[in-house]
Amino acid sequence: QSALTQPASVSGSPGQSITISCTGTSSDVGSYDLISWYQQHPGKAPKFLIFEGTKRPSGVSNRFSGSKSGNTASLTISGLQAEDEADYYCCSYAQSGTSVVFGGGTKLTVL
Amino acid sequence: QVQLQESGPGLVKPSETLSLTCTVSGYSISSGYFWGWIRQPPGKGLEWIGSIYRSGSTYYKPSLKSRVTISVDTSKNQLSLKLSSVTAADTAVYYCARVGCSGNSCYPESWGQGTLVTVSS
């Protein structure tokens, strides 16, 4: 299974926008909308943010948005808030269930 | 609203079998969805272990396949995880999750709070 590559850390100031990338291959990120995104605060379970690359489940703030370009998916957080400081993970999961992989995670620091 | 709760021993000896149960409330496992297990070693990232459908079809991470068994007990509305021949590398927080699917993809959409399992003698 191929790995999904995320930057180890990103940072931004309150009110700014930041983008976290998730780079895969033409077999996962590049071919289908297989990417979902998760937010994890220390000691807590991950929270579901984005599915099919760009869609938000109900209840998730519209400050979180997903996009894709080629073999790279991205999560953008706009209007950064202190509570956004957390770890963020992308995940590629095809319906066949035979290839499921998480990115290594990105630590977001709100300055 | 679905809720998931993991339970099981917090300490397992090396070479033994790790056994965890996930009790689901607010939704009947037999009604649909995939159900999965994910783990997170201390200070590290998330790792997919495997998933199961209500029919009993299972999908495991290839590197763990020889040691993993995931099953469901619809009468108790529970799913279970068994991981054999554990080593210290299996020390992690273990999460169960309900997995939604749409389009070509699936995604763990609801998670349990997680349970820490330490492998040590």
C-alpha cells in the first residue's frame, strides 16, 4: 500500500488561512475522490471533517474545505481559531476495502 | 446518534492475543455500514487495521492479516478485534469506527473514544 505524505507541521495566526497537503499517487488521490480528513486534539478521538475529497458532513464548520489537484489533496482552514490547533490526518479508502491508508499527520500550531 | 465504546484488557503480555470489544449503541450493526478498527501508537499517527461488513466480509491491512480477526455479534450489537502474537510494537490506542461509504470511497465517520492497550510482561 502506498503512503500518503503530509507535512509534519504547519502554523498560522488567528484569522489567517492555512492549507495542509496530502500527496499520493495516481492510484489513490489522483484517480478518485477517495480522500477524507480528520482533526484530532490531544488525548481525543479523531473527528470527521471532509469526505470524497471536498464534502463536509453536517455539523462541520464551513471554515474547513477540501480540494484536489493532480495527486495532491488539500485541506484549507480559513479564519484560523485557537481551537483549530490540533493534528490533522488524511485518509484514502476505496470501497473495495483492500487499500486503506492514513497520511502521517500534520500538527497545526496557531500562533 | 450512533455511539461506540471500546473495552478490553489494558495490559497484554508479549506473544499473547489482544482481544477488544466495541459496543455500538444508537444503531443496529445488522442494518448496514462497514465497521472498522484503527490504532494509534503513543505519539504516532493513525494506522488502519481492518474492517467488516454486516455480511461478515472482512478486509485486513496486508501486514497484519496473518494475526488479525475482526468479527461482529449482531445479537449483542458488538464488533470485536483479536490480534495474536503481540509484541511491544502493538502498544497503541485502539479505536473502533463506523465506516460510511459513498461514491467510490469510504470513510470512518463515527469513532469510539479509544482504549489504550500496552504490551508488556
